[in-house]
Amino acid sequence: MTVRLEHPVTGQLAIHGGPRTRTRPMPARGLFGEEEKAAVVALFDTSIRTGEAFGYNGPEEEAYCQEFAAALGGGYADAVNSGSSAVYVALRALQLEPFTEVICPAITDPGGIMPVPLINCIPIVADARPGSYNVGPDEVAARLTDRTSAILVAHIAGEPVDMDPILDLAQARGIPVVEDCAQAHGAMYRGRPVGTLGDIAAFSTMSGKHHATGAQGGIVFTKDEGLYWAARRASDRGKPFGLQGVAGPVQASLNLNLNDLAAAIGRVQLGKLDEIVAARRRLAGAIAAGLPARSRAVSPGWLPAGAEGSYWFMRLHVDVRHLTVDGDTFAGALGAEGIPVAVAYRGALQSQAPWLVERRAFGAGHSPWTAPEYAARGGDPVAEYPCPNAMAVLASDFNVSIHERWGEAEVADTIAAVEKVERAFLRG
């Protein structure tokens, strides 16, 4: 994509009363179209014609799961009702021993870590790699103990985690790795899709993600057939999926199923996913290419070697050493220029989340942290896990809400606005 800047990059900032760089509204995403509507109408037409209500685990959901697995190169997929449920089901499928520890990322959605205490395991927060929202191998290694039963990583913003060193750590200890791919549909790590690297993966398909099954939804994916059947049992009240000669539920669990209506939407959306990801990658590449020639302080977020992001949003780094203001002020000024910017992503910092700091999961006794079984393993119920790297990157980096409907004008306005704000705040 060739971008031509059409706006002056000097003048008074919008936050100081000057004209905005971007004067028109940004284009709406337009995620759903006539194709999704037709799929839903067809499902209703069939139901009306036959008199049979559509439900779950039906032909649409089965087809969606098969198509999703095929898109990842083969394996098994189980559709559930949210991304948080997908993380929960993935963890339940591993049959982790209660009161063991699960290493979790410092920066993630609350639903990406809350399932850990809900299965009576202890979330141990690992810091982010310096300069990244994602957990790093050194940071994981620093949290490993003989109580560790699993490692949970999240590919935040569609930026792949540096997986190979983490997988090496896990393999050496014989512990499974769960990938949270809620924000990373279509992201690639050294030629492999994220979600296919660890033992089992969780995806979100809510309406803000790359592709959606309606308002909410999720997918559990694995290449291991045994884990797949365990996930099916965990997502549907312990029904004996994959077991022979068993009549009733084999474990206590919840009803976390998706449904055929959502799956009908998801099938259409899945067919658009490659185009969506390719468009976002082009846009991010164009912004990244336009910044170095015009910016001393702003650069694209770091990615591991051989990684291709899918850009749920685009992370930009601000080197405040070149500026007279901090990162929040810079991002706020950029937002005032009409660029859709999230000034800070601190709400994703789970190491400081009140529920985790105060150990609130079950009752007033702070279980599972205070359980005698955890103490017997040598666990410390009040241990703190500082995450200075995560706090630093959240102070220096900000997020631009790009999406596939952007074009050259939106990219040009973003680059021009960055240059305008930078010139206003540049040292010397």
C-alpha cells in the first residue's frame, strides 16, 4: 500500500484548540452483512418448515467446528459460548491437579486468567517480555516451581508470543501449554498458526474479534483427540463424549455449549477471515513503513523473529526520551487529532486486578490460595508477583484501533497525526 500524506503536519494541536488532522469519522467496521443474515434466515426457514427448533451440537455447529479445525491445518474444535469459557474448558480438559500452579500472563483479559482459580488451581502471574504485552520465556522461567502444572500464554493484540523457548521449557518439565488466541485469529509464528503450537488453545468469537459467531462465542482447538473429547465433556456437563459403554455424566461441569444459530453466523464469518487478516496486516505494514521516515519517538511494537501479527489492534511504542511529555499525554493528543487511540491498556494488567490481589474466588476464606492442600505443596497464599516490564510497556505503548475497512486515507491521517503530535512535543 502506497500512502500519500495530504495534510500538513505542523500547526496547533487539537488538544490546544487547533484543527484536527482527521475531520471525517473513521469508517465503520461493517462486520456482518447480507451473507450472515441469509444464513440465519435459512436456519429459521428450515425450523419453520420442519417444525423442529434448532439447538446445539447440530449440523451447523458440527460443520463450523470441522471448518475451523481445517482452517488451522487439521485437528479438533469444540465451539463454546465465550472466549472465557474456552479458556476454562481448555484448562479442564487437561485435568490439572487441584491446588497446583498455572503460570499466567500479566497482560490479558480478565476472562483469560479467572478460570484458573475456578478450577481450584493457583494463578501465578509472569511478567511481560520487555517491550511487549506478551509474556516472555525468561519471565515464565522465573515463575516455574515444582508446583507448576501448566503454562497459559496469551497472544495479545494478535502479536504472537515467542513460543519456541516457552515450549522448550514446558517440554523439559513435562507440563502442558495453553494458548489464549482470543485476539490472535490468523496470527503466525515461524510459519505456524497460533493455536497449533501448544497442547490446546482457546479462541474468542465475540463480535469485536477478527471473526465472530454473533454477539459471543468461543472455540477450543487441539490436535490431540484425547484432549478434544475431554474438552467436549468439560463443555457439556460431563457427558461421556468419546467414551464407550458409559451411560451418564462422568464429571461435574457446566453447560457451555455454543448453538447452531451462532455457528451458522460463524461459518460465514470464517470464510471471510483470511481476507480480514490480510487487510489488517497490509494496513499495519503501511503504518509501520510510514513511521520510521517521519518519527523519532514512535515505532511499531516489537514482534518475535518470524512472527506475523493479525492486529486486533496495532500497538505503537513511544520513546519518551525524545519527548517533553509522557506516553499517556502523547496518546491523548493523538486521539484528539481524530485517530482512534486507546490511551492506556492498563485495564488488562491482571497482576493488579482487585479480585486477584484480594484473592476473591470462593467465599471469604480466599480459597484456593489458602487451602491446606496448597500449603502442603509449599505454596505461599500471599505471595506477590511484581511485573515491572508489564507496567513499563503499558506506560510507553498505546493502541490504534485499526480494522479491515480502513484504506489509504485512514493510514495517511494516522501517520500525519503522529508526526504532528511528535513535532509539538519533540525535545530540542
